Amino acid sequence: MNRSTRLLGAILSFLIAPLALAQEHAPPAPPQEAVAACAGREAGASCAFQHDGRSVAGSCLAMSGGTLVACAPLHLRRGPPPEALEACRGQQDGASCQFTAPRGETIAGVCRSGPRGEPAACAPKDLPPPSGAGGSGG
């Protein structure tokens, strides 16, 4: 291979690889019913919708960098429980909080925002900050 062919190949690989990676890791879009169930609601709010003839209950979850909020079934939901989000609604990071967890135990802690700007949720005081969170030193 001559030098110009190798250079062209390298340039093409730099242009194509990011596109392939972006498509490979893109999560599937939520059904329109899930998006409609959370229209005008905040992340963490309880929600329900009908999909494929079945009732689905869950909580509103911010997706796509927080620009889209959709109803996520409880078994698919990641992140803090809705009770932890409700305990910190309107509170600043570091504020004391308490809530009753889904299993009935009382959790006392502090309000913490998520690493990608997710709403503050009540987290146990001894829980390490999420990776990627800005270290403001509280």
C-alpha cells in the first residue's frame, strides 16, 4: 500500500468509527404512550400507561440527556426510588432528608443531585457520591 492509501484509510476510520459507536450504544426510544404518561411531569413522579394491551405502572424517568421524560416500568427503572426523589423536591444538595423506602425501612440522609444533572434524591449519608459527580466538597 502506498502512503496516500494508508492516509486515506486512517482518515476514513476516524470518521466512521464514532458514527458506528454512536449507533451501537443508542438506547431504544420509549413507546409514545410512556412519553405521554409523563407529559408535564417531573422525573420521579408516579405514572401508568397502556401498551400492547397491558397496563404498565412505573415512575417518570429523564432520558436522552434529560430532554425527554417517559414512564419507565419499575422493573426497568434505574436510579433512586420515587420516595427518595420526593423527599428532596425543592431542596438543595446537602439538605437533610428522610423517606420510607419501598420495603418499609426509614432512610435518613442528605439530598444529592445525580452525576448528569438528575433531580436531587435522598441518599444515605455514608453512600459515596456517584461516579462522574462534580466534587464540590459539600
